[in-house]
Amino acid sequence: MAAEKVNFTKKNIKELEPVPGKRITVYDETQKGLCVRVSPAGAKAFYCVRKVEGKVEWVRIGDAATVTIETARTTAAKIINDIAAGTNPAAQKRLKKAEMTFADLFAEWVKDGQAKGKKSLGNDERNYRLHLQGIARKKLSDIQRTHIRKLHAALSTTSGLYQANRVLELISAAFNFGIKVLDIPNLANPAAGIKANREESRDRRLHPDEMPRFFEALAAEENPDMRDYVMLSLLTGARRSNVLAMHWQEIHLERRTWTIPGPKAKAKDNIVVPLTDAAIKVLQPRAEATGAQGWVFPGTGKTGHLVEPKNAWQRLLQRASIEDLRLHDLRRSLASFQIDAGVSLAVIGKGLGHHSQQTTAVYARLAQDPVADAWQKGTDAILVAAGLKKTAEVVPLKKLPGHRKSAI
């Protein structure tokens, strides 16, 4: 039976009725190879049907409700010309469908990083989760330089120049991984050559005159997890990602130490962070409440622990009337107060996990006692500046307005 043909018009296509249990095909009298397929449910779509190397290929053009008849005819004519030139559009569509998305590529990147013990993988996953969902579902070949340039510019405004650069670096590294390690054919790096923001060395710290306002604002924070997290970030000088992922298995309250495993600490060896009197007073109630099991700061998200509390941090800064202070600056603040207290750079470096060819040998010869003493001096200096500690005794933070018991 000859295939049904009609001259495609809006009226004719609209009048095509579905047949229960059967898909029907109606061809255009004007454009060779163009047809409309009607599903049993009544959905209508344009296709170009041609035989390629002895096989009938159905190349979908689009939904008949959104694609105009003229566009369908023009597209069908182009498909037929491409086939005549040796290209198989249907095969190309199948390849496109099977092509990796950026999410697929990043998943491979994570697996490779885990196998190699990549130290910055936690930051990579956080940047992907927070900033790269807009391209996650895109096919790799669909991600263009314009997309990455716009993303970098937007992040420079909303998240800061430095954060935008870190995300740009991550995109570039992931694509290079796809090219050099996964050998994805014909893959180009859309981040290559995009100019990063100029970065200057940051020296922001909490200054002594800001300490009273900072601690008063911290005491007024209603979220005890946020309050304790900020306090421990300041009192330990640890990286914010390490404090977020602090686990009770790493804490020894009797020995007053927190041992950060090397892979988590971005260091070759484990880092032993001294826990000062003030830090113990934060941790002890949390240990009693949880039985010292699992994460110190448990969360409901994918990681199982608290994630970076950006909104709460901004609330804290607004209450304290403090500007241009980042969570990472708390790490720098402790070191600055230690330097002010006369602690040597070598001792500070050991506790912070800073390693270099010039200083590693010195750090290795240092005992833990001077480091613990340095941490006590640094946190004592912080508490004195905040007006919470005199020379010999701590003034409990609960005496400040709005305080809840678990702050320190």
C-alpha cells in the first residue's frame, strides 16, 4: 500500500487523527522525505526519512506543535543534502545522545582523584555543587567558551574574584582530564585562554579592636552549630573544610589534640592541632550530647556533615559591623595573634600544617609541647583582645548578652 501523502498545511496537520495502538506516518507532497508521525496518544513530530547505506534512518526534526512547516521543509532538505555529501545525521544524533555531560566528566574526575588521594577533592566537589550546576547536564560539545566566560564574570560579581578563578581552574582541569586521560575524541577545552581575575595576596585578619564586637555578635548567634563552628575555626586555625568535616575519631579530649589526616589536611603527613582550654570548652558539651560518635558537626546533606554556612556568616558580620572578613581569615587571625605574642614562625607553621622545602626539616624536629603552648598563647591573646579573658582567668562567654551555653 502506498504511503499516505498530503500537502502539509497547519489545517491538514491539525486534522491528523491518532489511531489507538498504532503510530501512523503521513508524508509531505512538497518536500521529499519529510513526514509527520502521529503517536497513539496524539503527539505529532516532523521526521526526515531516508535510506543511508541500505538502512532506513529516521531523523527527528522536532515537535509539530512548535516547529513550523517551512522550518521542517528547510531542515529536511538540508538533511538530504548532508546525506548526499556522506554524512549520516541519524548516526550523529545517536553519538550525541551517548556523549558525556559535564556531570559525567566530573564523576570520572572525582573517581580518579579518589584513587590518587587528591587533597583538594573536597573543595572541587564543593565548587561543583555550588557553582557548576548550570553546565552539569550539558553535553561536553555544547559547552562553549561564551558559557564559561559568562559564568566566570557572574561568579566574579556574586562570589568574589578569587572564587571565580578557582571555579575556572576546576573547569579547565576537568576538561584537560577528559582530553589527556580519558582520550575523549575531538574534545576542546572551553576554559582555555579565558583570562583569570588578577589576584593580590590577602592579609585580612581580625584586629584587636574588632574582637569585642565579633565575640558579642557570635554570642548572639542562635544557631549553636554555627556558633561552635566559627569558634573552633578561630581557636584551632584549621582550614574551614577541615573544621566542617571534623570527626570524633580525630579528637582526643584527654590528650587535647585533633589529628587531621594528611589527605584531608592538604599535607603529606597528619597534622596534630593542639586543643586549647577554650577549644575543649566548645567540644566537651558536643561530645556529651552525641556520645563523641560520628561528625562533630553533623548535617542532613549529601556529605553527612555541616556545609559552609554562608548566610549565617553574613549575619554574624552584619551584627558585628565588620566588613571584608572571610571564614578563611580566621585561620590567618590565629597566626597573627601568635606572632604578636612572640611565637616563632616555625612553631606556627607546624601547627597550621604549612610545609615547604625550607621549613619541613625544622618542623620535623619540633616537639608537640611548644606547638601546644603556641596555640594556648594565640587563643589567650584572642580572648584578651575580645575582653573575655584577663591575664590568668577566662571570663565565660555566657555572660555576654544573647549567649547560649554551647558557645564556648
